[in-house]
Amino acid sequence: MVSAVSFQKVSRHFGSVKAVDAVDLDIEPGEFFAMLGPSGSGKTTCLRLIAGFEQPTSGAISIFGERAEGVPPYRRNVNTVFQDYALFPHLNVLDNVAYGLMVKGIGRAERLKAAEDTLALVRLPGYGSRMPGQLSGGQRQRVALARALVNRPKVLLLDEPLGALDLKLRENMQEELKLLQKSLGVTFIFVTHDQGEALSMADRVAVFNDGHIMQIGTPHDIYQRPASRFVADFVGSSNVLPPEFVKLHSGQMRWASLRPEAIRVKREQDANGIPADVVALNYLGASTRIALDVNGLRLHAMIPAGQPLPEQGERVTISFNREQIHLMDGEA
Amino acid sequence: MRSDRNSSAPIALKIAAAAGLLFLHIPLLLIFVYAFTTEEKSYQWPPPGLTAKWFAVTWNRPDVWEALALSLKVAAISTLIAIILGTLCAAAVSRSKFFGRETISLLVILPIALPGIITGISLRSAFSLMNIPFSTWTIVLGHATFCIVVVYNNAVARFRRTSGSMIEASYDLGADGFQTFRHIVLPNIGTALLAGGMLAFALSFDEVIVTTFTAGQQQTLPIWMLEELVRPRQRPVTNVVAMVVVLVTLLPILAAYYLTRDGDQTAGSGK
Amino acid sequence: MSTSAAIASTSAVLPRRGGVLNALSDAFWRNPRLLLFLMLAPPVLWLGVVYLGSLFALLLQSFFSIDEFSGLINREFTLKTYGELLLPSNMDIMIRTVVMAASVTIASAIVAFPIAYFAARYARGKWKALFYLGVMLPLWSSYLVKVYAWKLILAKEGILTWALDKLHLTWLLDAWLSLPVVGGNSLSVSFTGTFIVFVYVWLPFMILPIQAALERVPGNLIEASADLGASPAQTFRNVLFPLALPGIIAGSIFTFSLTLGDYIIPQIIGNSQYFIGQAVYSLQGTAGNIPLAAAFTVVPIVVMGIYLWMARRMGAFDAL
């Protein structure tokens, strides 16, 4: 089966800055794909390469098997939801949504009907006559979504679409986007710097750093088995274990990661465990996060609610199963 | 500058500000009174009597009409040229960073930053070097040159406020460059261009310094007025023309203000 | 989604639509430099050829000289014309103009400051708009009409003499007019008159930049200074004035440059002594001495060049 989007050794350099450097990537049709990374990591440039706003310095980009280099954005059946939504301030909501159909020469009655239907799809029926300036942030975002979807794109690109919304709205929108994507079956490619967003919404995630993809995998993979220290660090709260420590406990001289919930904390001394000092306690509701000092190495453990908690400054014993130590392939 | 709601200005400041504004406006108001005076020979105050007959006399003066027609024609053509050139320049400067961008801005501002007499004498000596006879077009050449900056300033300010992703969004939705210009760019900068155009029109309609060098024997309305000031023929007619000129220039200024008042930079600040 | 089949396309890359405009649009997209070039070419050609071309041609002529006997222009490189600039009579003209420009600039700043300060700090809503238009309308009113209005005001039989007479202050006017240099037969033929009209005509150019600079001063800065025990005069000198300075300098660029080049105001309201503008005008016109006229225009260009360079170092361009 042909990929929805395929990058082969794609680079985009701005002078000496390698925004995207020799990236290989295959995104499946119908997939909800997230590009995750800190700002300046190249994820947005990748999105702009797919949309056609940037041209690769080298390499090949295909969209559903068709080569896309040299094809202007207006001839790509790909649409974008912009970070600032970029609604046209002089057009009302309905004309905004119908814009793509208008420039393709579709008759007024037909395009307005399609725009109405799409507004209903994003749960804004009857908002057509308002001006963008009269809408709330969440509503604008839905209009931007409708304006892209009305063209029935083969691929929908979303550039930090939830970044400007407040927490509650963001959580609702995450669910809604996911449902929408499943019901339409359109390939969604989604750029974010928020690992929680990427992990909760996407089928697969690519983690970017410095113009390179550090790891591609399902959220479970990325979370449980980070391939490198960067991914472990960026994606979440995994403990990063240095080679000396790993050698002591699993025999191999390699970097590894260990989930906080895999660490058991006992208040009594135990010769089979590792002694550790409690540095801080962080109450999180469903669990408590404990910062520990093990011979100068900082580790975090997670204790579910209801279990006895140590006190700050107390000396405790920690233990974990050897197989919970995940060796990182990405580190030499 | 923000201030507290309850703070009010010191009385001395209020008086100084009010006096300043009166200083700016009283002379203009006097023009309106003098247009109705019955005194023909001097600038006597208070006017010995009031009459409207000079309006009729002015109405029947062909030289005033000819000067007015030439002024309107020159202003219209210069404004059109300034709108085209100013917009092109503003679009180029706003849409990309290129080498020499600062130089272009300086080049546009120079004709208005240097004293008008320099622009005037340069053009005149260039015309005589190249044996170009004086015509409407020699006047237009000068006027369009210093009108570009007015349109340019307005257009640049608006381009700056227009988000760049809007143009990308249009491309993304399938519009090519020309469709984007027609459906997105033009509606968004339209009022700024209109405002810039009106200011350019007012500037050209009123210009005298450069025009004295590029007009030859032709008379625009300001040149006509200058002649009357230096060698008065019929003072009451001058009074009436002065009042009409004030009214005619105020209208485009007010219109330009209302077209751009929501913006962060209002038209005309950079005459 | 019940969209018709016409909208949905199965292809990821749409075919070219055809047509000249579309092809052109593709070309511009592929080569943005081409579009940039096409946009810049007309204005740069116009300004570069028409304006800079004539300007350089003029400057070039300042290195020619005029033959004293035939009155013809001798097209050989010489600095003789610049030497003529240094003649005492010409030096007088230059000094008179620069002193006038400087006094006009200082006076404009003093009159403009309260208006700009009030508009920036105290005027709100409707009043703000009123103040703005109150400055804009005189700014854009016809220059000649403004000069004409002052001819009416300053005339011997005009409103100013009348008002002073009513206030029994005629002796004050007479005393002032009897002073050397600034005095004269009446205000409309004295330097004082020229000065007043210059200040009047350029005042709005000073108000707007000062207001713009003051708008950027946070109000709490002034309160902070008052809180710290500064008297109003200290607050003005140590806080307000330094912050308004870029605006004052920006405004002074206008008042200075406009006064340097003006030849109409001193011609209509003033005595017979020349300013640079008048000298240039009469040299190129009746005297036909283009080289000396050109050399004279170099003076305001050089003065303004130095002025702009200094203003730029003081950050005045941010307030324009």
C-alpha cells in the first residue's frame, strides 16, 4: 500500500542552519500522526514541506505516491489548520469555509451548502453569518478546521492547533479531533510540542530534535521504550540511568531508562535493595511522586495513593525488576 | 501612556494645551470670516461689513477655474501613479527581507525628507538639460515623486498588520497568486490604499514649492494663490479661494482618518 | 459530509489549471526573486532615475562655474563656485537661515510639548480623537492658505494690532518693532513675523512625533518618580524629558529641514533679506546662475545629513 506521505532523505537548510536534515518518514493513509519536539526541532518545517510552503533543499517528498517537489501549495490536495488559524478577517464564517471551493470555481449555491454542512460537522451550525472577529478562540479553531476539511483533503495538516486554547477546551478538542479523524478516515498530521497531546491523540508519534527524527513509534513504544536519552527526557518522566548504574544492575555498560512506577520504595532497610534518600514529595492526586537521591543520582518513583509514604529526608530502600530496565538503542 | 482614571491634568498644562490648539486653529477660522468681508483694498479688522457677493465674482473668474482644473488633473494622475508605485514598493519591502531593503525605504522617504526646493530645482535643471518642455506631465513627475511616500507609509503599516499566514492559508486552500491578490490581499489593504491615495491627493493639490519649478507658465491653484499673494489683484477673490481650498483639502483628510482609525498607525502622521 | 463528488478529488496533486495567469503564478512561486524584482523595478526606476538622477545632475553642476562676462555655464570641474559660497554676503544668508531654523525648532518644541503631553497622557476616547484631528487638520490644510491667514493677522490694519489696541498694549508692539534685527515697519515685514509663521506652519510636525514618543512611556513611570519624592520639575527633567527626547528630535528633523528649504514664507512675510531658499530661487531664475544655486542647495543637504546622522545615534527614528 502506498504511503500517504513519504520523505526520502529530505533536507531543508536555511543557509548554515539545517532545519530538517536527511529525514526519512512514511505516514500511512488514514493515520493520525503526531510530530513532537521542542521549538526549532524541525517539526514545523516538515509540516510546511508537506503543505508546499517550503521546498526541500534535497531529497524526495511524495504524497500518495505523487512527487510533490516543485508543486505549489495551491495544487496540492493537502490542507492546513494554522496555529493562529489565519481566518480571513474580511469574510464571514461561511465565506471563509467556502473559500477553497470558490477559488476552484464551484458554484455559489453548491459551495455554500457544502460549507454549511462542514460547519455542522465541526458543531458550529448556523454560525455562517458571523465575522471571525466575533468568535471565541475555540470557535475560530473549529472554523479553521471546517475551512480545511470542506476541500476533502487527502491529508490534513494541523500546526499546534490546540496551543492557543485553555486547558479544559484543549482536552475536549483532543477527543473531538480524534473522533472526527476516525469518522472521516482522512490522514491527520499534527505538530505539537506537548508530549501529553501527542501521546493521547496520535496513532504514531515522531519525536524531532535538531532537524532529525529521534524515534518513530506508537505512543506506548515512545513512552515505555524511549530510544534515547533525549526522547526519555522530552517525552516524559522516565528515569535516565547512566551506563555505570546500568552495569551494576543488569550487567551491560549502556544507557537505559526506567519508569517511575516500576520503582518500589520500602521504608525499612533491606540488604537486597538499594539505599536512597528522600529529597522531595510531590502529591499528584492519584499518586505521589518522590524524588530520590541514590549516591548522587537523582531518580523519581511514583507511589499510588493509599500506600504508606516515607517522609522527606528519610533513608529508604528501593528495588525494581531487572527486566524493567529498558536499554536505549539510540545511545552508543 | 496609561493613566489613572481619576488623575486629571494640572491646570497649567490644560491652559498651555488649549492655547496651543487655539493657536493652530484661529488663523484658519479667520479665513472664513475674511471670505465675507466687504473691504476690498486692505486686510482691515474687524471687517467693515459682510457680503457674499465675492463668491459670485469668484465663480465667474475663468482663471480660477483653469487653475482648479489643472490642480485636480495633476493631483488625480499623481495619486494614481503614487498608489501603483507605493503599493508595489510596500509589498516588496514587507513580503521579504532582501539585501538593500533599508536603502529602498530611505529612497522612498528622501523626496519628502529633503527640502522641497531641492527636489524642485533638481527636476527643473534636469528638464532644461534634456530639453523637456514644461507641461502637465512635468508637474506630475514632481508630484508623483513625493506622493509615493504617503501611499507607501500607509500600505507598509497595513501589510505589517496583515498576518503572513493569511496569504499562506489562501495558497493552501487552492488559490494561486492572482486569486490570492484579488480575494485576500486587495480587500485587506484596500482601505489603507484609499486613505494613502486621499492623502497623496491632498498633498499634490496643495503643493507649491516643487510646482513653481516644474510648471513653467502653467498655473495650478496654489501657484495662482502665490501670484495673488505676491502681486495682489483682487484681494476678496483670494479670500474666497482660500476658504474653498481649506474646505476641499479637509474632506479627504477626514475621510482618510475614518478609513484607518482602527489601525495601529493612523494615516497622515507622516506627511 | 454530504459534499458533491465535484468537490472531492481523488488525486493528491491537482492538475495545472491552465491559463496565462495561472502559469505566471506558478512561475512566481517557483522563483520568488522574479516577483520581487518585478515589484521593485517600477518604483526603484522612478525614484532612482527621475529623482536621484536629477539630484545628482544638480550636484554635478555645482562643480561647474559661470562665466562672468557671457553669463554662460562653463562645464569644467572647479571648486570656484563653492568658494563663492564663502563670500560674506552668502555666509550671511546661510547663518541667518540656520539661526532661524534653530530658533523655530526650539520654539516649536516648547509650544508642542504641552499639547502632545496632554494628548498622550490625559486625553481619552472622544477627546483623544478630537486632539488628533485638531493637530491633523492644520497639518494638512493648505500651506499657502496658512501663510495667507498670517498675512491677514499680522497686517498693520489686521486683527493683532486691533486686539493689542483694545488691550491698550500698542506701546508693547511699537517697542518690539523698534528693536534692531527682529523689528521692522510692521510685523508682516519683520523677522519676528517670519519666525511666528514658521512656528505656526511646522508646529504639527513637532506635536505628532512627541506624542508618539510619550504614548510609549508607561504612566506608572511618572507615578513611580512622584512616589520616590521627585518634585514635578524633577520628574520632568529626569524622567519625562529624556523619554520624550527621541520624539522631539524626530520632530525637529521636520521643522529644521522644512525651514532650511522654505523660500515662500520669508518672501511673503518678512523683510527683503534673503534666506537660503530665496537665494536658490533667485539664482536659478533671474540670475541664471545654476552652479551657484546648486552649490547653495548642498548646504541644507549637508546640514540635514549631519543632523540625521546625529538624530539616528540618539534613536529618533523609532519615534517617526
